[in-house]
Amino acid sequence: MEDLTGRRLVVVTGASSGIGLAAAVHLACRGDQVVLVGRDPARLQAAAERVRETSGERPELFRADFAVLDDVRRLAAQLRAAYDRIDVLANNAGAIALQPLSTVDGFEMSIQANHLAPFLLTSLLADRVGRVVVTASGAHRFGALDPDDLNRPLRDYRPMGAYGTSKQANILFTAEAARRWPDISAYCFHPGVVRTRFANDSRLVAFGMRFMPFRSPEKGAETLVWLANQDRSRLINGGYYVDRRPRRPLRKAADPQLAARLWAASAKAVGLDT
């Protein structure tokens, strides 16, 4: 069983700003040893200083760009070399592309940064991780995932369609991870529409405001922190949460056959054995 009372090691991706930074600050103040992962070295250093000023301890930092799968492989190797145990892996890093973009690995940007990269990272660390928390989204309603063609959103590109497809993948991955890795607790959540650098384009802001008012990063991080701290006996393994309560995602994000197909397609895409 997990020890939720002592000092834990928590790795937070996408930790240089927004939800990830807010969660890291809270967890560090709680007494956890926090590891920050981010893409931009300057913003990562600034985030570390924020955590240090708030909690009194300076976190460890690791740089990785999730648009580059070799960066993810290197990150996993570095984390494995540094830590024998990762109590919580918060897969929070993400991206939205307002125009069709392909990564150096040949995948649509949203599906790689939001799904394939964290899928690869978690898979490479699975034997050392106790709990996984994934930042998903209610935007999965816009998803149209086709495991046989992960680049499908590049045709007739729509930003929210591509982003929603990656968030649909997040929820399916979480449920399938709970089935395939019984020793790991896996949860995902919808943070709400959060006012962060992630959504600073005026078109996206206008779109999000149709659905709900903006939340602060601290408010958006509440469910992440809660899922990281809650006793596993009180949670639904593989579950999707909104405002610290379990919710049933749309059917297209709750189909176990689709989840299994996505897992196989993702493993093939990143070069892992299924």
C-alpha cells in the first residue's frame, strides 16, 4: 500500500507554469519532494525559484520537449538513474496547435505532446511508478480518435478537434493503464478552462468562454493535487474526475476495445513492444 503520510517523490511534467506549477507548489508545501519537468530552461528555473520561495526547498529540474520523442526517452533514462521509486507521476504537459503541425517524429503535434509522449514516458517508468495522474479535459467531446490513423486530424485541421482527440486518448489511456498495470493506480481529470499561457490565444480564449468562466491555475490544479493525495481505496482506478468527483466520460472515451486498440497503436508509434 502507498504511504500517503510521509514524504513522497512526485514528478510533474509541464511544471514551468499553469496547473503544473500550481500543483508543484502545493505538493512541495505539503512536504513532498517535487521534480519539475519542462521544455523551456528559463521558465523552468523561474518555476523552481517559485517553489523554493514558497516551500523552502529547491526542486530537481529536468528539461524535455514532448514534441521530440528522443527527449522523452532521455528524460525517462535520467529519471531512472536518479530515482529508484516515483510515488506519483503527474502527466500534465500538453499542447494545442492552432494550425496543422507535425513533429520531428512525424505525428500531429497535439496527439504526440498530449498522448504519445506521456504514454512513452509512463511505459518506460512503469516499474518504478506507484500512481499516475493525467491531465485530461472535457474537450474530449470534440475528439474523433482513429487508432489506425493517429494523424487523421491533420486532414481538414481544426484545433479543438485535434486537441479533443488527444484528450480522448488521455482518458482511454488512463483506463487501459489501470487494466494493464494492476500495481499502478491511474486517474485522470478535467481541470476546467484555466487561465494559463497554454490558452493565451484570443481565438481559444473566446472559444473556452462559451463553456465556463476561466479558473485560476490553483483552482485548476485542485483535483490533480487531490488525486495525488487521496487514499487509493477511495478512488476508482482508471477513473475520470471533475472537481474531485468521478464522472463518466462520453462513450467514445469509455470504450475498452477502443482503449486497447489505442494502446497497441501507441506502442507501435513510439517503438515499444505491446
